[in-house]
Amino acid sequence: MMDPQKLLQELLKISDDDKDITPKQAKIIQAAIEIFAEKGYASASTSEIAKRAGVAEGTIFRHYKTKKELLLSIVSPMIIKFAAPFFAETFIRQVFKDHEDKGFEELLRKLIQNRYEFVKNNVPLLKIVLQEMAFHPEIQQAYKQVFTEKVLPKFKKMVEYYQDKGELRNDFSVDTTIRLVINTAVGFMVTRFIVMPDYPWDDEKELENTIQYIKDGIFS
Amino acid sequence: MMDPQKLLQELLKISDDDKDITPKQAKIIQAAIEIFAEKGYASASTSEIAKRAGVAEGTIFRHYKTKKELLLSIVSPMIIKFAAPFFAETFIRQVFKDHEDKGFEELLRKLIQNRYEFVKNNVPLLKIVLQEMAFHPEIQQAYKQVFTEKVLPKFKKMVEYYQDKGELRNDFSVDTTIRLVINTAVGFMVTRFIVMPDYPWDDEKELENTIQYIKDGIFS
Amino acid sequence: MMDPQKLLQELLKISDDDKDITPKQAKIIQAAIEIFAEKGYASASTSEIAKRAGVAEGTIFRHYKTKKELLLSIVSPMIIKFAAPFFAETFIRQVFKDHEDKGFEELLRKLIQNRYEFVKNNVPLLKIVLQEMAFHPEIQQAYKQVFTEKVLPKFKKMVEYYQDKGELRNDFSVDTTIRLVINTAVGFMVTRFIVMPDYPWDDEKELENTIQYIKDGIFS
Amino acid sequence: MMDPQKLLQELLKISDDDKDITPKQAKIIQAAIEIFAEKGYASASTSEIAKRAGVAEGTIFRHYKTKKELLLSIVSPMIIKFAAPFFAETFIRQVFKDHEDKGFEELLRKLIQNRYEFVKNNVPLLKIVLQEMAFHPEIQQAYKQVFTEKVLPKFKKMVEYYQDKGELRNDFSVDTTIRLVINTAVGFMVTRFIVMPDYPWDDEKELENTIQYIKDGIFS
DNA sequence: CATGAATGAGGATTCATTCAT
DNA sequence: TATGAATGAATCCTCATTCAT
């Protein structure tokens, strides 16, 4: 038995894909993340990446056959990591068995808090994913697959479960409910970290308000 | 006196920036919109735009000094148009005087429906704005200015007004309330037209659900 | 009616493919021929070609999408031109009707002399063809097609005709005869212009000897 | 005293340059021969050679200082081996003393048959020599030296001898005679193994025809 | 106004070669 | 001896922009 705090923390470290990486390679990835995030994949030049990584341009291509492969090597693991909480086999069982009493609200709170921390620690990477998804079918594909195979099914079960319990309104379809929740959560993070990162956010309060909003809307 | 239906319709046609445009220029803009939306500004080549427009490469540069000027000539008016409803002097007065009885919900409904139609008719253009805003400070600036000077003040007044009336919960700050509403509305449209345009949407219902969600959240 | 001298001269100028060519383009082709011949296609750099042509490197790619296209635009017409004498409809008829009295020897003499002049005037180009054929299937294909469809059939008719007349030995198959003749003629030219261009050749005598050799071998 | 059969067989194994070669080195040479023959020296990359040889890139440069040295280490021995029959001191003496009765024809036959076997067993290597000679002065030099110092003198003596005997026509200069013979023989092999290796050759007959052609020409 | 040839800087990528392990 | 990561010059090619017609 594990308390949910720990559970979700666990789920983050899904893959250690940073193994077998030379120091130069690590510097390349770091530089690439920065520059891709700053100017976008298409406008980033491998020569600039090499310069910032303190590496010869050729070194990039020794490790990544193409510039695109470099992008994907950065972006692919992100998708999985972002959906990580939904990967754990135990996740949904935990929810139902040990913590059902706490209800959907508590589950939501944990989830959003956890993903909030994740996003906070991976802003440039997520910027890249958001930007480049639009133009790279491979990324869309990967995202779609993870979402429809891993995230959606579990999310659906959750929503159905709490709808049956009468905790969630059931005049919204499951899909609609999920869409609204995800929109609100993701929207918060995008606004918080990407659109207006410089606004003087009171994160704790804003997080709580967001959860309340999802719960009750804005009407009194 | 004007009924709100007409009011909002009016607000759409703010600027006729399609004046004094040669047919070739129009074809260039059309082609540019398509290609910028398809592959992004950085990956779009002026030669491809010229080809699709059925124009010589030089012709583009006769009308737009640089490729970036072409982008801005496309993007700039969009920002104003998207915020159009908030531009009309009469807008807020209308709200307060003639139609206060209908309440925030009705106002919201009109606004969202109207912007929904607008987005529906300008998907590629909005794709471009969303994508390129990240990398072009000029666009961010323009957006920020319009938002803080035009949209935000009026939105604030509205929210304050309805909070005072007790129609909106006031444990949320005005800013937070606005953020949540805009997030939900924009999130819907982005999901609807950009992320999942091929999903079999029941637009009317989804629109209504979104409004209800803003109002009441998802809890029963 | 045309005397065979003129006939063969005519056949040389098959296509004027140098039309619609800008002066820069002409200089590019000239430079490319020189450099391809000097160092081979693979070792020739487009930047060097541009330099020698007095043109920006980009200009090359405005006219030829790829370096290979530049090569083919040079090589392709050569193949046809080299086989030119066999293209004329009237060629073989001329041989049979008006000049049969002169026999195979005279025909051979005219042919070899004519091709000798052609080769003499196109040494670098032929060097390129010989070298690059080995590595470019497109060139092999083109050569094969021209040879099997145009050259071989007419050559066969000629040899058969003179074998029937008893002028040529018929213990050699037609194919073998053709191979031996072409080998000897081509071999002469390759030796003369490519292998040992600096040897003090007495061209007229050597040409005549080659013809005699084909006729009588080297035994007394 | 040695019968000529054996003599010529002997001449083949002139140098055992395969000594002191590590297994890796042998694999490198084998891979290099294949790849040089397939795509030409300039288009062959050391990394591809290393890969096909199952060796690290660095290993190639441990044995051969440069890519070119690798080429020369492959090509140089070929030149000597191809001219091998003319190297043996005893060769010409054999011809004159023991076997003069058999005449030039028999000598030619032996020579051509022997070289035919050699070429047959070394097609890729000869392809490389033919291709690269054009661009590498070192190879030309080596070839020229071997040819003028070893092959030509002996060949000249032979031809002079048989001209004096009245067996060969003497209205052809010695040089011309040699050129014609070599052209015909080499031309056959190039056609046989390089230009048209897939043609259904009747080697024995074609070889014999070639010899007859050299002897008697093609006229009846 | 419109054209399209020309430009040259810059892009991604390749490759022979070096060197620390 | 063998490795393979690292190099950086060189390669082919693209592209925004200019300008003479």
C-alpha cells in the first residue's frame, strides 16, 4: 500500500532514456532544447546548436542522423512522460480502492498538482512539443496513440465511475466532461507557463481556483 | 437602440483592409495563408507561395518588402478582428442598460457563439497566429496591446458588474474569472478546429455544454 | 540525291538543344564539361564549376535542379549525337542503292572518318560519357536503348547484306562481326584521343591502317 | 626447359603481396575492392568500407594512411599482374627458341587465353583500374612505366621477329600492329566482362573468332 | 506593375582523418 | 592492434532578396 502522493511521484520516472549518452551528446540535447524552444525547429540551425553545445557540427550528426531525428529524440519521451500518471497499472485501482472516499475532487487535485510540477520543470520541452506537433505527423501520431490507448481509457473509467456514483453531473457525455477538464487544466498551465510566465502568479491559489472552477463553474 | 444580435454582427466588420489590393496581391495573400498554415512561416518558401499564387517570385516583393512583412500583413488584422466585439464603444453600454436582465450567461453565449463562427471561418489564419506568435515579438506585442487595452478593461467591467450583482461568485478574483472563462472558450475552439477537427462534433450541443460548464462546473 | 559525304555530315546536326539557353547557362555547361572531364563527376564540386563559369553557385541550381541533372543534360545529347549516322532513314538506303558498288570498305571508311571527326571535336564530352556510364544507370539505359534500337538493326542489315554478297566472311556471326568492327574502331579512337592523346599520331595513315586491319587482319 | 603452358601459368604469380596481412586488413581490402568497383573511388566512403569489412573506421587508417593509399595498394599490384607474362626473362627466349614453329598465332592464342582467364578472375579489380586511371596520375605513371619498359619492348621484338619471318604484314608499323592487336584483345575483354557481362557469350568460340580476326580481318 | 534570372549567404549533411582509450 | 567519438572543412542545395528588362 502506498499513499497517492508517492504513487504519482513514482509514475514520473518512467524511463531512464538518458543512459549510454556521451557528455557531448548531453550537451547537444540541452542546447537543442533551448534553441528549439527559443526559435522553433525550422528556424534553429544545427550550426547554432553545435556552437551553443560547444561541439563540432559534425558531432551532432554522429549521434543523430538528421536534424529531425534530434527533434524526435527530444520530443518523443516527453509525450510518454506527460501521460505518465496514466501508465501505471496500479493507478486506477488505487483510486477506486483506497481513496474513493476522497472523491473525484481529490483525485483531480493530485493529478493537476502533479502535472503542474512536471510542466513547471519542463517548460522549454513542452513549448517544443506544442509548437512542433502542428507540423510533424510523427509527433501527432505518437501523441494520439498514447492519448487514445493510455490516457483516455483510464480517464473514461474514472469519469464513468464518478458519474455512476452521482458525484459528477451526467447530462454531459463522458467525452465532453473529459474535454472540459483537460482543457481547463492544460489551459491553466499553458497560460501560466507559456502565454504569461511573467505575470505575478499566486500558484497555490490559482491551482485551487482552477480545481474549484472545474467543480462548480463560476456561478454562485 | 440596437438589438444585441445586430450589435455583434456589426462589430465584426471593423476594418476593410482588403481595399486597394490588386488581384495578384489577393492571390499572393491567399496562397501565403494556405502555405503558412500548412508548414509554418519558417518552412514556407516565397517561391512556393509565388508558385501557388500563380505569380512571379519578384511580384511578392513588389508588394511586401520582406517575407516577414507578408506574414504581418496577414496576421495583424486578425488580432484586431478576433477582439472585435470588445472594440465597439457601445458594446458595454448595451450590456448594462438594455440587456442586463438577460444576465451574464446570455452575454457569454452571444460572445462565444459569435467568436465560434469567426474562428470557424478563419481556421488557417488562426493557426498561423497561434503558431507564429511564439516566435515573433511584433505579433505578441500587437496581441498584448489589443488585449490589455481593449479586451481586458471591458471584460473586467463586465465581470465586476455581475459579481456586484451577485450573479458571479466573488471568491475568484476578476482576473482569475476572466482567465478561466477565456481558457475554456478558447480551449474549446482550439480543440474543435485545430486539435481534433475531424472528430464528429455536435457543435450546438458542445457549445451549450461549454457554456453550462463555465456556469456550473462539472459537479452535480 | 545526295552524295554520301554530305549525307553523313548532315546526320551530325541532329538536334539543336542549345536553344533557349541564357549566356550564363552556356558558361555553366562549358565549365561543367571541362571539370567533369578533368576530375570526374563525383570529384567535381558545384562550387568549382560555378567559379570557373564565373557564376554564383546558386545560378547552377536555378537551371539544373541537381548536380546530376546537370550531368545528364550534358551527357544525354551526346549519346544520340554519337549514334547520329544510324538515325537517318535514308542512310541505309543510300548505302544499298547508290553506293553498293563501292562495297563495305568504302562504307566503313566513311563511317569511321566521320565518327573520327566527331570524336576529335568532342573529346571531353566523350570522356565524361565513358567514365560516368559505369556509375549512372540512366546513362547506361539511354545508351543501350539507342544502341539496340537504332544502331544495331541497321548495322545488322549492312553486315548481312555484305555477307550475302560474299564480301564479308560468314564464318563469323553477324553479332561477332559487328563487335569486332566496333571494338576496333572505338578502340582506335579511345587510344588516339583518350589513352595516348600526346603520341605523335599520323592520323590519316593510322585511320587507313585501322580500316585495312578490319578488312584483312594482320597476317600477310 | 619448360613447356609454354606451364611457363605462362608461372608468370601469373609474380608477387605475393598478400603477406603480412592481418585478417582485418584482408577484409578491408576485399570490401574496398567491392565498393570501389560498385560506385567508384570518389563516391566510396571509408565509413561504408569499414562497415562492409566489419571493422571500425579507425582501423582502415591504421593500415593505410589515407583513402588514396588504400586505393593504390589495391591497384598497383594489378598493373604488374596484368602485364605479368611479359616480365619473365625466359618468356621471349622460349618463344624464339622452342616454339617458333608454332608461330605468332599460337603465341597470341596462349597470351589471350591466359589474360582472358586472368581478367575473368579479377573483374572488379580491373574495373577499378580502368575507372581510376583516368583521374590518378600515379596510376597512369605506374601503368606507363610497366608498359613502356616491360611490355612494349618484348612485344616489339616479337612483332619484328615475325615480320622478318614474313608471317606478319609489314606494311603496318610495329607500333600500329601492336596497337591493333592489343585493342582487339583488350576490347574483347572489356566488352565481355564489363560492357556486356550478361550477354550469353560462347567464350571459346568468341575467343577463337577474335584470334582469327586479328589474323585475317573480316574480309573473305 | 510584373517578371524571372541572378545572387550569395546560410542550411543540413557527409566524410576523411585524428586521437584518447 | 583496434576502436569509435570527435572534428571541421567541404558538399550539394535552398532561399529571401535584388534588379534589369
